[in-house]
Amino acid sequence: MFGPFVVAIALGLDFQSSQVEPAIIRDSYGVPMIRANNTAEAYRLMGKAVAEDRLWQMEMSRRNARGQMAEVLGPNYVASDESALAKSYTDDEYRQLISQLPLDIQANWNAYVAGINETIKVRIAANSLPEQYTQFGFEPREWTATDSAAIGVGLARQFGQGGAGEIRNYALIQYLRTRSAVKDKLLEVLDDLAWQNDPRAPVTVSKRDDPTLREPQIFNFTRAESEAQLAALPPTNLLELARGVRTASNEAQELVAEANAVPYKVGSYAIAVSPRRSGTGKPMLLSAPQMGHTTPSIVHEVAVDSPDLKVAGMDVPGIPGVLIGYSPFAAWGFTSGVADLEDIFVSRLTEGDKYMSQGEEKTLEKITFNIKVKGQPDKEFIQYRTTHGPVLLRSNGSKAVYSLQSAFWKREISTIASMNGLYSAKTSSDFTIVAQGMPVSFNLFFATKTGDIGYRYCGLMPLRAKGVDPRMPTLDEKEFQWLGFVSSSNMPRTDNPDSGIITNWNNKPVAWWPNGDTPVWGRIFRNQVLNQAIPEGKLTSFDLEKAAWTIARRETDTSLEFQPWIRRAIQAMPNTEPDRTALDQLAAFDGWNVEGSIGATLYANTVSELRNLMFAPPLGNFTADNLFRQVIQPHVILEALDQKTNVNYIPEGQTALSTVQAAIRSAIALTKKQRSEVIANWGFRPGSIQVPGEDTVPYINRGTYIQITELAGWTFARSVASPGVTETGKNSRDQVPLARSWQFKTMWGWQ
């Protein structure tokens, strides 16, 4: 008789497809390795494993995403629920979005959901639910694909949206009208604070590596057209606009997200190294999403091994699949792209719920949500929509409605779905296809086993009509509607640059790319520090580790760009100047924000006092100190010192140098007030990661998850995701020592 191996050869079968016992195997850190016979089975076990590890966190994630926190946590969460529902989809809309996914992806999602529910049933039966369920007096309902979709939409928006700053900018303008020093220079100030394009801004793709043949004209407006747009805007008052700003920013929801270990922070950095810069001659990739530091970690880790799916890396509990990771063929990572993909359209209200859009009278669409409130009657919340999207502000006083138009409206789920293409991607072209399927703004980085590295700027970037100033709300007239989107062939990208390295820390993609409504990219940006942290010559994975270690300890807000001014100012100060020791410490500051550095404290306070001395007198504090710091960015301060702004912000009777000297003296006085007269008490205190029940972990400016992958013959990957994989038990805190000592654990891999 023929044995099974001979039969398999005779029939031309792949012997690797022989059945295995489905299993969840865990390494010493509790990271699950899913062994399965097919993809659907792998997703079922993935759902089962993540529910074993993070069930309460997943409960909070779905409730935060769907506006259902008050139902179990009480009336204090109603504001958060309303914030979530202001731009939410209905259950029917979520189901419709899921139904548009390819059938195989729908099957994977359903399998993932089934795995979660399997664990929920087991944990209920075994009385092993997380203790919070008993504390708040409820049991988990069945998980649904709609829950995963809501979390996925929230994640895509949180890290991939950009724009919608027009209400904030209009509020700024209305505020400036009250400031006598600048009320006749509104657009001059706006140009200073919300510049469109600074060619000096550090970029990801250099001019010589940019393959774009024809730069798309994303915005096209003149000063006269800006003046006309501003004059035509409704006179909405500042209090109403402030309410719209809060709705647009999801302020209440984000505070609740942070408190419940749900994604809330935007950042992330990445480094891709080509074979020509690699010490081993093989490509490397460091990926470090910055999503905040909580207990449990916002992210989870998983590996999958099945005949048709081999992938390992970072997942987000509740979302099927691996978002940042590697396969036998390649490694990939993402950072937030910050492109202006959204606009606020302002429409004139007529009578009742009627408004004018493009010359036609239309009726506001009314979506009613029911908010269940623990211990209190249900509360009704109404979301209004125009043809553009959800209404963020309805001003009855100025008879106007402000609504949000997003390039990715009802397309967010396709971002999560397109990531499935990462698992089989082998070439640059494969990654291009993945990028084209992502409507939200991400920077995608990859390194392949065949030796390529590359970068793709993802997102549907709208082309604005002639005459539209993107910094202000767009008038809802025919001539001002979007003209389409930037073609995928014109989106910033590069493969195997001459430098042999690609870096990004949410910086500008390419020199010609504009800011839009949010002045993010100027002559100062933190990726300058990242680039400086990478040594010349051949690199090892330990050089990438050291770069991550370094930037956590470096001054990144200003990239030390103010130090030449500060040193000149100190040199010009008389020898009789008091506090000479403090001046010497400040002059010697070299950019290392290490614990105990007196110079680091004085430098930060000097820049802060420069902002106050130069901008507060003419502009005020914009009603809040934190908003003032956000609007007056270091780029603007440095431009004002160099007298390159439209408005002169140097105090009357002062020079730039004397202003810096005044800021230094003020910074020293401020430090004395904060820390006492004893200079030994002025040492820098770095931000720290809080770990309940343990000492804090110093230096918070790092990835929530950091993965370093070397694509040699045997793909070798290491990672850290403090505090641990699980919510409770031995694997809930076992990565804290790794984070504290900047070490990494070995990940699962394949030949």
C-alpha cells in the first residue's frame, strides 16, 4: 500500500496543508501564537485570545466608540457619549459598511467575532470575568461585527484624520477682532500663525528622491479671495464657535478614552534602512506608534501561523488583524499623516430645519440616538447632517450651520480591510496597492525580504476649488465644492532612496505639500532630532534601538533652534548680571533633556517666556493658556525673532536680542518661583509612564509599541509593549522591566 506521503506526492498536494491541531500557544511573555489550518480558523482563535487577555478593555473600547459608556458607568459619561455620537454612524450604517467588504474579509471578521463570543461564554460560565463587571454590575453582551467596525472607524479617524480646523481658525479670527493691536491685521496674523507652506520644513522624501512629475494644485487662492471669503462668513459669535471647536476635537471622548486605556494620543515614528546602509546587508525597519501609555497597554500583540496566513505584530483589541508587524516576506509600519482631508462647510439656515446648499433649499437630516444612562432615564441625542456630513455647530444667532465633509466619510472600514493586503505583500508594487486602498492619512513604511525599502503617503486628498482659503470655513456655494482628489500617482512616495534610509515622525511628506487648515509643518519639527540620532555609515538594529533611546531624552519641541539666540543674548549680558551660574547652565544646554539637567529646565522656560513676552500683549491668550501654547508654535516664535513675520511681535522699544534677554531673566524668575531659590532644585523632570503599584518608568516620549525587524534569511524581530499582554496575571506587568531598561523581547518568526 502507498503511504500518505507517497499519495500526497502522486496527487501533487502541498504536504504543508496537512491538518494541525488548532491551538493558542503562548510564549514566556504571554504573547499568543495562533496555530490554525486556515485563515478563518486563525481569526477565530485570534478573537478568542484577545478576549482572554483584554476583555474589559474591549468592553470600554466598543462603548467609547459607540457612545454607550453612560449605560454602565453612569451620568458623568453622558458628555463623552454625546461627543462620540456627534459624528457617529447608525447601527444600520455600520452593517452596510461591513457588507461592502470583500466576502473573505467578512468571513474573517465573523470568525473573529465568534472567537470573542466563545471566550465571553466560557468566562461567564467559569465566573472568571474581569472584576470590573462585578464592580459596575453587568455582564458583557455578545460581541458583534458592528462593535469591531465602530472601534475600527474610531481608530482610523483618531490616527488618520486631518483637517477640520476651520472652526478653530474662525474662532481665532473672531477673538482677534477684540484685540485693538491687530484687529485691522486679521489676515496678516492668520498668515503668521497658519502658514501654508514653508520649504524649509524637514521632509520624508527629498527633492532628488521625489518621483512626482507634476505637483497637484491642492489649494489655489489669493489674498483678495481670502478677504472675500472672510467677509462672506456669517458673524457667528465666539462662544458658539468654541462649542463647535469642542465638538470637532472630540475633547470629552478623548479624556474618557485615556482614562479607560482606549487609543487617545496621536504620534509615531519610523525608520527604514536599506541593504546599502545596513551592517548585515539586509533591510531593517523600526516602527513605533505613539498612542499613549496606559495600564493595560492600548495595544496587544499576536502571531498567526497557518498555511495561508503567517503574520505577527501589533493588534488593537477589538479590531481583527495585525496593524503593524511582519510576515515571511516583509515588515511594515505606520505613522499619522496629518493631511488636510476634511473641510467645514458653512450653510445659511432659512426656516426651521431648512438650509441653503449650492443655491438649493434642503432639509437637515435628523439622526436620533438613544443614550442609556445608569440610574437615570434614557436621554435622546440628535445628530444633524447636511449633504456634506454631520453638523458640528448650529448657530441660530447668525443663521448658519457648520458641517463636516470628510474625504473618508463611510470609507474608514476600507482602511482596516486594505491592511489584509499587507500580509501577502512581497514587492513595492504590492504595498502601493495597499496604500491606494487607504482613504485616511497615514505614512506607510515597508521593508521587503528581497531588499527594498519604501514609503507611501496614504489618503484621499481633496482638490479645493479656486478661491477657497482652506484655513476658514468654506461657503456652501456651487463654485466652492471639491473638485475631486489627488491621484494616487501624485501622492508622495519613494523607494530605495539614495541615502539608504527613510525616517518620519509625522513630519511633512515632501517639500511641495501644503499645511492646509492646520499649521503643522514649519522650519522646526521633531524629526530633525530623530535624524540627528541616527549615526552615519552602516547601521545595526542596535543603532535603531539607540535612536529610540536618544530621542526620548532629547529636546524635540524646538530641536534646539533657539539656542543660538539664547547664547548670543547671554554673551551680550554684563558680567555683573545676577544668577550667573544659571546663565552658564542655560548657555551650556546641549539639547539633552535628561533628569536633573538645570539647563533643560531653563531652556524650556525661556522659550515659554519668549512666547508670553512677544505674543500675549498684542494677541492675548486666546481665552486659555493651553490654547495659546498650541497656536503660538515654536516656528512662529523663531520667525518673529528673525523678523520674518507679517506683524512685528518684538515689544515696542525692544530689539530681538533684548527681548531674548528679557525672556531669560523672566525664565530664571519663573524657575525660582516654581522650584525655590536653590538652583540645585531646578533639575529637569522628564515625563514618566505611570504603572500602578510600581515606580514610574522615566522618559515617556517613546512608542506605545516598538518593533525592530531585520529581514535576513531568518526574519528576526524584537518588540516591547509595556506593561504586558494581559490585563491581569503574571503577564500583565512583565514587560515593565524591559521598558525601564530599554530592552526588547524576541518575537515569533518563520523561515
